[in-house]
Amino acid sequence: MARQKFEFRCTECQKYFDFVLNTSLNGDYRIHCPNCGHVHYRTIKKGEITETRHGKGDSILIEDIYPMKSSCRDTKKEKPELVGQKRKNFLSRLWERTVQQV
């Protein structure tokens, strides 16, 4: 069973949070914001969150998704390839500061 990590932004409290989905998921789900409890009605196809929103009574609800409270944050995460580049730049800057102090 493959899993994929998603980042989601709550439109109510403006916080970002992460959760992991099984790539075989299909159907209508309720994603609960771990910060404010706001419910997002989303359709998931092949483990991907679509932009399709379903209403409270539009279709058969499969299950609720409750991300962990610890995944909440104020800013969007950087893409993985950018994180590696920033880390390299950070280490370069740290090395330069160390060399300058000696």
C-alpha cells in the first residue's frame, strides 16, 4: 500500500497542516482542520485530493480524516528540492562565518 503526504490550508483559520493518504483512496471525505475544527468536504481520487467539493448531503461519505494537531503551522512548507538547496546555502554561510572568525 503506497502512501503520499499532502499539505492542506484551512480557509477558516489560515493555518497549514499535513496528513498522509493511501494512494488507493477514492470517494468523498471530510478533512477536519486540527487547529480550528473547520470541516473541508473534498473528493479524493486515486489518493489525490481534487478541487471538487461535495456538500454535506450530496454523496455517500466514506470517512473523516483527522490530521494531527502537531502538523499545524502558519506558513507553507517549501518544496523538497528547495529545502536541499537552502540547507546547502545555510551550511555555506555557516562555514564562511566560522572561517571569518578564525
